[in-house]
Amino acid sequence: MQIHVVQQGQSLYGIGQAYGVPYEDIARANELIDPSRIVVGQALVIPITGGYHWVQPGQSLYIISRLYGTTVEELARINRISPNSILHIGQRLYIPQRRKSIIDVFLYVEPREAIIESTVQEVRNRVGDLTYLAMFSYEPQRDGSLKTPPIDDIPEIAAQAGVLNAMVISNLENFAFSAELAHVLFTDQTVQNRLFENIVQTARRIGYSDIHFDFEFIRPADRQLYNTFLRNARARFHPAGLTLSTALAPKTADDPTGLYGGIDYKAHGEICDFVTLMTYEWGYSYSEPQAVSPINQVRRVVEFAVSQIPPEKIFLGQNLYGYDWTYPYPPETGVAAKALSPQQAVNLAISRNANIQYDTVAQAPFFLYWDNDGVRHDVWFEDARSIQAKFNLLKEFNLRGMMYWKLGLAFPQNWLLLTDNFNVRKR
């Protein structure tokens, strides 16, 4: 696959000619509504085997080979030039398809109300690219019972495709994460035992393979209680043939205080079969406009995580959404930014004829537009370039795989590049 960024004056037809690909194939791959409408700065995935590199000032075959994980000899051979060739600025080199590594892919699905047909169809569309499908979420009650989400036949669809079903247990109570609920589950042994038994029985009935705790905003004082709770869970779940995993809020140091003080990375790495890093939400509903998962911040979390947890247990978390902020920005107005999928963001840029820019530090795209009332909006989202940066980070640290929040947010380029970079493991 090739990532192409639209330049001034380019058309999809002309881009297709440059790569020897029918423009209809590019439109189909990127799910473009109208192939005649693209905007400057829009990233397109070109559906070709391998890719191309245009020589930049100061680049040699050696430098370029290092960029793509190949050799000088291989680049020279495939481009029919001498290994000692002096390259010219702007010269086009063909880059052979990269060697794929094998990873796990973990995707959350969040059916808040009754399952609708579009959700079922999206599950069918995605299961081929998944190792785990995680049903968010079962909600423990203070007596140890479980409030069950609507699931219909989604777990069965996943299982038929060779996907493992994960049962997500959260400390949600009245639509918010509750530290008090978590404390009850940690400290009341009768309630805890009842909860574990209900989880095992549900997992057997539905066919879940992994029990995944997404407990958030745990009190720092409950840090060791949470660790003990997880040890007790492992002792109950492993003999039942179930794995144990947790979702971890993003941390860059082992600070036992503050908002994420209740999360002990090292203990989770020792107790659990794997963990997922929630490496997103730097930009959020009530923040200033910014990237949701800036690569520089994500890298800091990963660097800390691998110092505490074996990398083969770590999933890198990735958002499948962005935000549209309305000026004046929160928290002054208290108006929440509107979440939107990457595909919705691109379509919005096209409809507003807004050039897409790219922050090279955060490695994230953004654009500005003014609505019909003359009010300014800032939109940050994900595109082919930003997701490729995350894939490169995953490979650099040899992590177990990618975790996505969540099903139903259209981002076709992610799935194209995922299968171009990796082979997805079926366990």
C-alpha cells in the first residue's frame, strides 16, 4: 500500500495515473462518496502491492533502505539500478512489500441499547481482522450480580470466524465510572466471590474466553486492593479455562497518587495474561483542540509500560474517532466537542472545502472551518499517516498487538494498512 497526500491541483484521476491504478479502485479503497471531490492535505491509501519513494535531498540507497527495512542490494535489484548509483532528487523508487509481523487485534463493541442490524453487519465486516472481540460492558452490582448488555448473536458471529470473545467487566454505575462501587467489590469478600461465580457462569453460557476488567478512576488508596482482587480473579478464572486481562489508563511513571494512582502497571503485568493501554484522550470533549492520541505522548506511555510489563503482554490502544471543537473552546463555555469518525472528518473537510493540515510533532491531521453562523471549528482526527505512525511504534517495541475503541466508527484506511503491515493472529 502507498500513502499519498493530495497536493494543490491534483485530481483522483491524475493520482491514479501516477500510480498506474484506476481512480475507481482508489475511491473504493478509501470509501470516497464522490471521487471528483478531494481536498488538499487529504491522505489517500493507494491499493498497490508495495509502494513508492521519491528521493529527498541528501538521501542515498542506504538511507532509504533503512527507512523501509530492506537492503541496498534489494532496492537496487528491484529498481534495476546499480547499488552504487547516485540518486537524483525526485527520483521514484519502487519499495517492495514489507515483511509482515504477526499481531493480535482487540476491538471493543459497545451496544448501549438494542442491537441494530448495522452493528451486526459491521461485526461481520471486521471479524476477519480480529483476534478478540470485546463486549463492553457487563456492570457488576453491589450485591455481586451482573447487569448484562444487549449482545444478540454477536459472540456467535465472532466465534464462527475464529475470533475469541472477551467479556468486559467495568465499574460503571449510573453511566459513570464509580470508585465507590470498585471499593465494595474489592473489600466485600462475599460480594466478590458471588461476582466471580456469576462471571464464570456467564462466560460458559455465552462462550467468552477472556475476562477483561476495565476499572477506571480507582482510588489511589485502593491500589493494593485492586491488585489483590485481580489475583483472586486469576485464581478463579484460570482453572475455568479463562484468561484475565485489564485496560490500563495511560501513565508515564509509577506515581501511586493522582488520577491514575490506583493502577499498578507492574502488578497488572505480573497478574494478567495481557493488558490494553488506553493511549488516547489527550484531546477530549472538554479539552482545548488537540490530537486525541499524539504520537509523542503515546510513545512516553509505551516506554514506561515496557519498563514494567513484558511487551508481549501489551496491546497499544488506538482511537477510531476524532473531535470537532466549537469556538470559544472549553472549559470556558462548557460546550462539549462533538465526536466523529475519521471518515466523517474527511467528508466534513470536503464539504467545507477545508485544506487538511498535519502536525508533525503529534503526527495527526487537523483542519479549521467556519460554520453557517460564522463560528470557527477546529477538527482533529486520524488518517492513514497517523495510524501508520502507531503501527511503526508497535513494531519498534515488539508489542503484542493493537486495541481499538470502538466498532462502528468508519476508518477504512486503518483496516487497509493493518493488513498491509501485519498478519492477524487467530488463537
